Amino acid sequence: MQIIVETSVLYSLMNNRDKNHKLVKNYFLNNKNIYYILPSTIIPELCYLINTKLGSYFEVKFLEEINQNFNLEPIRDEDILRIIEILKKYDTLNIGYVDASIVAIAERLKINKILTLDRKHFEVIAPRGFDRFDILI
């Protein structure tokens, strides 16, 4: 099974004071044989959050873990065009570039499973190629 991983889940995993930390940690502990896809677009957002909230040590720890536990998916030119469409279509929801890029990458890879704590955006967006996203947490 392939799953797209979103920023909020990884931040919660890194921050043991986060209210969802145990939930997220248990999810990963109980689902080890999954092909986790990390959109490259979330890395700057996540590094910023980790560095400013937890410190540079944890930022480096996260970066060291990427290649061991996740499969990095780069953004492509075609994704940028789709991101623009999504941002225009959902302009009142303030979805933002990173979430729109996750949608574009998920559509391109034909993966409707997203590991996220951000239901506000991912429950509303109607992805191309499937009826809805299957939100796993």
C-alpha cells in the first residue's frame, strides 16, 4: 500500500508534546510495511516548524530520517499547473501551495490515501481520478 504523508503528521511525530503525538507514533509503529511517500514540497515547511518550535537538533534529526523511512517524491512541472488550478478553485479556503502540491502529487501518482491531521482541507478537496481522499488518521 502507498500513502502520501502530510506535514502535520510528521510535525506531531517529532514533537512529543503535541496532542496527537501518541496517536501518530502508534500509527507508524503499527504500520511498518507501508510505502510512505513524502512530497518534497513539505520539507521546507516542516523544517521551518521543527526548527522554530523544537530547535535545530530536531530539524537535522528529521532530515537524517527522510531517506531511511520515506520515499521522496519531487514536484514536476505538470504539478505546478495543477497547483494553480487548485489554488484558484479553492481560493476562499486558503489551502496554500504545500497542501495543493500534495493533492497534485497524489493525483499524478493515483494515490488517494493521505496520512494527515488536516481534515479541514483534505476532506473538502475533490481530487481528480477518485471521489475523495481516504484520510488515515
